[in-house]
Amino acid sequence: MVNSSEGDINIGCNVQCISEYDFFSDSNFEDIYCRPLKTDSPYLGIKTFEIKDKDKFFGREKWIVNLGDRLKKDNIILLLGASDTGKSSLIRAGLIPYLGSNKKSLINISFHPNENPFKSLYQCLASNYGKKSPIADISREIRENTLIKIVTFLKQDYQCVLIFIDQFEELFTKTQKPKCDKFIASLFQQFQQQDSSVKIVLTMRSDFLDKFSEYPQLAKIHDRYSRILTRMSDAELKLAIAEPAARHGVIFEQGLVEQIIHDFHQQNDYLPLLAYTLDMLWKRENIASRVLKTNTYKELKEQTFGSLSEQANRFINASVGWGDRQEQEIQKLNLALTELKLREQSARVLNLLPVQPLEGLVLAIQTMGENLEKYPNQLLAPVLGSLKEAMNTPTEANSLRGHEQEVNCVAFSPDGKFIASGSSDSTVCLWNVIGNPTAQFLCGHEQEVNCIAFSPDGKFLVSGSIDGILCLWDLQGNLITQPWQGHEEGVISVAFSPNSDGCANPSGVRIVSVSFDGTVCLWDLQGNAITQPWRGHKEGVISVAFSPNGDSIVSVGFDGTVCLWDLEGNTITQPWHKHEAKIICAAFSPDRKFIVSGGSDSTVRLWDIQGNPIGQPWHGHEGHVNSVAFSSDGKFIISGSCDRTIRLWNINGNPITQPWRGHEGQVNSLAFSPDGKLIISGGDRTVRLWELHQILQDRVIGRSQRKYENWVNSVAFSPDGQWIISASNDSTIRLWDIHGNPIGQPWHGHEKEVNSVAFSPDGKWIISASNDSTVRLWDIHGNPIGQPWRGHEKEVNSVAFSPDGQWIISASNDSTVRLWDLHGNPIGQPWHGHEYWVNSAAFSPDGKLIASGSLDGTVRLWQCGWQEWLQVCCNRLHYHPVFQNPEKGSDVEIAHQTCQKYVWNPQFPKQLHNQGAAKLKEKAFSAALEDFKQAVQPNFTSHWKDRLAWQSVPTENQ
């Protein structure tokens, strides 16, 4: 994290002394009541403290001042402490804001070492300066002078530099020793500069101090500059608990703060759990009363920790013997703390996926593998959520590397077996779909290769260059003719006519090219110009394509105009121009009915063949759209942009998925494989392959519509058949006995009509969905559990429990489906796919699938079991180079082992089959059938041709 905050350049000076703060929690109740009431929670819960949370961080004021004073005279501090004592929070939300900076005076660089500290430093700097900035390039150098060079660069713009390396012990637990040694040497070199304008802060768990024995430099730093962070005193804890609430105009009931301190202070690693509990207490309480009550706290302990232990009793009993009731409470609290740690691990995945999807995918699998057999599903909710998000985050199937400069163009051969790429290094390369080059780099151009295309029979390849010439090649990389010359300036786009059978084009195959010189040229295979150059654009022409039947040509100019030509060079219509800025690329639909274009206004537009725009521009990209293409069935459109992303759209202009990230530079060229299953993209020095079938996980299986207009919108039986729950348009829920007698008063909590209700499988909980856009959980007595679950943007129409009671699904008018855990935490992002209101959602009996029905006339099936999610994630990487020879002990190796064990293990079906055979002999027919069913599940392998293989394993006797 690169950041700065307000204050003075003199470190620790001209900043209000923290010890002189007035603490509102010391005031009497009346004074706190007079403060403005803020209803949002002042506690972070499972989130970590950052600089922006400085106004919520209390209890460590003396430490902040002390560390600030130390940094005035020393250039480095090593802060030691036990796990979860708040070291990171003290620095991020305490010390760094206290030091302060004028935006042009002090910059702080914060990062974790992780597996590669140089890469972590690079990611930190790249997020602020850009991936291709000089300072980002410097940070990737694994050298002893790297930090010195970075500091020298930063001091061009800033007077002071603060380097904060959090969780320094990761150098010894995650980083390979050669990189660890280099980084420590680089750190010590910077420290030896004795530059008072550079301050270094390190935090580390004290139980890793023995690792310093191998590094005399670190031992010296420890001996002179280390501090041990002690546990918070009762007075400090009281301030940390009461002050945030007081600043929001809320008090604790008398004696409650002391009770909370007593409950938590006698445990190790209590701070994260305390923050989580305070946040939950705030959210459950009626804040309008301005009092956090003891009874609410007791109910929270019983319900939150009680439900956790109830779901995991067998897990706890297997590992820890039960003692007295106090021991049980401690075990429950430790279990909740485990959940918080899992959430932190999952947060790393979620933070990584948007910027580095491949690394995020690997980390999601690795996190799942490390925890799967340790904890029950209830605790694994955040891990499962990050795995689900990884499954839904598009990741390239392969990355083809070899060009020395930017890749400008890519194309598939008609049979889908080969890929061609052209680069600014003036070469053309042929690859197979596994990513291996099939020939030496093709050299014939003298400058950048801008465009490339295969002949319809796949035997030839044509390329155009900024040097103004075209080259025709065979698939062995041989030039067929001399280079073709005819354009006066660079060739920008080239295309073959789609037919060679002489039907619409009796003269055979033609090649069309366009240039910066504003002309369109038509050629035969010998390189002869068929006509004079066609002129119709006022500026350079940057894109050209044949219609699907080959009888017309569309060209796009820098001036934003689109021209339609016949094969004699006559314009069929008047040039058209509807983008707000210049058009950069265009493509025909397979049925010749539509043209799609991309512009410098960051939009994609659809046109009919006469040039009339269809609908509004499609917005989503944040930079020029450089390339567009239709899928072979005409259902999808792909676009690539200067914003480094690729987007997939349906024909109506709706984005199908999140943007695909992977390129480190702009995306210059895109193409679908002939079967529509693969997409190729070119940009930075790489060519990237994407598997469309891995991205489109849901499938349409039918049509269904239904509408209810009655006053009572939903009813459900309890699992034992003794109770009935109903939901009404009057915003209430009612419980009835089997004879129709109402039980108690109506349940109030929703603000609008209640559309759906459902019992949990054990009958203890009820879930409800409302037009107020929320989902609510209730106990059987009608008490709402926690705050409403917010996430949907419009009315929620349907809710349902999973068969095991662990998950809840909801469907909404915002066209999405959401999965939640029992605490109301969403599992991953909303599921997009429907194009209109989603009216209903339900789990399959085995809990592995979810069906949803929508007013768009479709029913969709979604995978919802971790086994399916893990299978998709692993298969996406099965043949990826990242899984070839992973470093020992790395996240990649753990992820590979996880996939090998849970997805690709060939022995597993065999074991199930033999297990089922044994049960059959014992006449346990149902159990045997379940084993046999699992043994013949699809053994899906994501190879390039996407064939589905069913594997039935014979018994030993067969």
C-alpha cells in the first residue's frame, strides 16, 4: 500500500499530542447523549485497521507517542509481539497517521513479504505508479541495491520516505531462502545509509526471533532498535471498547464494559474476536436507544458462539476434551477466532483476484487445500466464498511468451489448431494451442507487424506491417511470394475473403488491406492488385473485414466513419459515423446482419448492415476499444481495450462476466476459435488463451414464469409438520399451528411487503425476503437474528435453505442470485446471468445445484458445492504452465497437491466402487448405491478440445 496522510513533515512534531486528547468516554452519560447520533458501526469487525480508520483506533496512545519519539532519533524500529496483539493496527492506524505528511513531503510504502518480497514491493508501487513505470520495474529487480534505488527515485518527489514491512516473519515462513537473503541484504544496505529522511518500521511475531541467528545484520537491529508490544491493560481495553461508541453518541450499560474485558482479557489472541463481537453487538442493538445493553451481549454470545459450536461439536470433541462450562466457553470463543483467521486468509484471495487473477486462483485453491480437512463447513464459509469468487473470475488458460515487444495482432487458424501472432518486434510467430511455437519466428518485415489473418483453408497466412508491405507465408514459415507493395504508408488491417469455392467470388480467394494512407486495396494470392486503391475515407483506415458471404467489405477510418464497399470498390451506402469519437475497430456478425464497432470513446456499438445504430452504446471499458469480434454462433461479442481488460457481451450489450484481467498492457487484438470455445488475445509481450466454457458455468435448461398476486405471498411448513409460517403484503410474518391458530404476535422487521419465507431443515430458524431489498433471519419465536442482510439492489423475491442448513440462496429483481452463510455474509459476488427479475430459487436435494427462474423466460442451473467450485478452479489450471514444476513449499505446489488429491486422484473412484461393493454384500443397498453414483461422476479434464470423459472404474475382480 502506498499512501500519505495530512500533517507536518517534521516527524512527530507539530502534531497534536495524543496524550492530551479529550476522551468522550470519560464524560458523563448526559454529555455523550448530547453528541450527534451516528448509527453506522464504529467497530471494524473482521476488517483490519488501515490509515483511514485512525479515528476509530483507541487504547494505544502512549505507544503511538513513544514510537514516534523513537523514530525522531532512530531510522528503524522492529516491533515484536505475540500473534494478534495488534502490531499491524498500531502502525497502520496509529503511528503512520501520527507521523503525518504533507502530500508532497512524506510517502509511506506498506507491504507484506509473502512468497517474494520484491514482487510484493512491486505490486505496492505499481498500484500507485502503474505497472510500467520506472520505479515499478526497479522493484522487480532481485538485487541488494533495490531498496536504495527505489528510495532515490521516491525522493525526487518526496522529502521523507516511510517503509513499513508488516509480518516480517513471512520472510522465514513463505519466502524461498535465496530471495529472503537478497531482500534482507537490500534492507540492511538501505539502513546503513543512515539517511534520516528514510524511516523503516518492521513488525514481527516474537516467536520467530530465533531466525535472526542466521542473519547478523538483523541481530544488530534487534539488539538496538526493537520493542516488544505488551498486552493491553484494562484501562487501555476500556478505552478501545468505549471510546468509539461514545464518539457516535452511544454508551455501554453500566458494568458491561467490565464484563467484556473480563470475558476476553484472560485469553490469548483475543483482539480480533473482541473487535468482531463489538461490531456484532452494535449491529444487533437498537442504536436509537443510544445504549448497548448487557442482555443483548449475553444473547450474542449464546447465539453466535453457540451456533458455531453446535455446528462443530464433533470437530471440537475430536480434538479437545470438554471440561467445565468455562472451558467450553473458551473453546467456543477460540472457534470463532479461527473463523476470523480464515476470513483474513480469504480476504487475501479476494484482494488479489481483480488485479492478478491467475495468482488469486492459485491462492484460492491453496487456501482451500490447507483448511479443508481441519474445519467443518460452518467455519469454511469465507474460504468457500473466495473459492467461488475465483471460479467466477476469468483467468487465461495459457500465456504464450516469446515476442520481445508488444503483441499487436492475433488470429486462429480455421481448424482451431494454430494461433498466429504479430509483434512490434517485426516478427510473426505460429503457435499450437498448447502454447508451443511450431516454427522459428517469421522474419520478413522491417518494422512493427500490425495485422495478421489465415486463409480460409488454413494453408496460408498474410501479415501487414508499418513498413507498408504485406507478406504471404505458408504454415512452415516460408514466404510464398515477394513482399507486396502498394500502400504508401503502414498497413493496419488485413483480411481474407471467406470462400475459395468460386460461388460468390468466381476469381477465387482475395485479400483486402487498409492503410494509414486512407486507402483500401484488394489483392489476389500472387500479390497482384485487383483494382486501383479505393478512396473514400478522409483519414487513415484502421480496420477492414469481409462480409460472411464475401460479396462486400466494411472498412473503418480514423475519422470515425464506416464504409461498405462492393468488390469493385464502389460504396454501397453513404459512410456512417455515430460514435462520439473515432472508431478504432469493427467486425461482421456471422449472419451478415450486424456490425460491431469499438471506439476511442471507450464504447462498443452494434449496427445493422445499413449503418443504423441498434440501441445505446455499450459502456464498461475505461480506455480506447482496440479490438472486437463475434463468436461463431453470433451470440457473444468480445472486446479488448487500452484499459488492459477484455469484456464479454451478449448481443443486447449486457456484460456476461466481470472484465477479464491478465494483460499488463493494453489489449490490441482478439479472436474466437472456430468452435467458439477458446478466445485468443494479444497485448503486452504475451499472447493469452481464455476458455469460454470455463467462464460460462451456468446453462439454460427450460422456461418458466409464474406470478402471485394474493395478499399472502408465501407459506411454508416446518420440517416436523407442526407449524406453518406465512408472509404478507402488510410487511409482517406470522407463525401458525397446524390447526390454523396464530402463535404470538405478527413479526415486524421488514419495511415493505414480505415475498418469501422458509424454515431451516432443523426447524430452528426462518429466513425471509422482502421488497425492502433485504433478507432477514429469525428464530422460532420471531426474534430477528442480527441486522437485515443487505446486498441486493432491488426487491428480493425468493429465499431458500440448503439441505444441510448451512447456506441460504436469495433471488431478486436486480436480476441476480446470491448465496449467504448463516451469519448473513455473502459467499462471493452476486451471480449474474438472468436478464430480468429472478422470481424463484431452490437447492437440489443433494445441495450441489441451485435452480433459478426469471421473467426473462429462462431457468438457470448454478453450481453451489465446494467440490464443483474446486473442480472448475483446478481444471482451469490443469495444463497451465504455472502448474509445471512448481517450487517446493510454494503456494503453487500446495494448490497443485490440493487439485491432485481432491480432483484428479484416479484412485478415488476406484475406492468408492470397492467400498460400494462391500456395502452391497452387507445388503446396505442405499449406501452402496450412493457410493456407485459417486464413482461414476464425470471425470472432467479441461484439455483444449473440451471433451467430456465419463470414467467407470471396474472392481478388482473384473
